[in-house]
Amino acid sequence: MQSTQIGITDPVITIDVYDKDGIPEVEKYLKAQLSKDDLEHYEIEVFSRWS
């Protein structure tokens, strides 16, 4: 993982990963670790600008 950012005004969790092949793993992890309320509140953006 390169960086993370959680929006204060916009409910978005943004994660930049080094390898685009890791995106599904990060998304799966977040869905397993975040509460249902958090998943409904936040939009999750996982991307890679490196590969």
C-alpha cells in the first residue's frame, strides 16, 4: 500500500496500492474489517497509479 486518505467532507476512503493486482485483496480486506455502517457511509476507492 502506498497511501491512504479518508475524506472529512466527502465520505471517501481512498487507497493507492503499488500493484494493481493487489486491489481485489485490499477491497476484500476492507469489506471484512469495516462495519456495515461504515461500508454504507463511506465510498471506497482502491487504485494503483504505479502499474
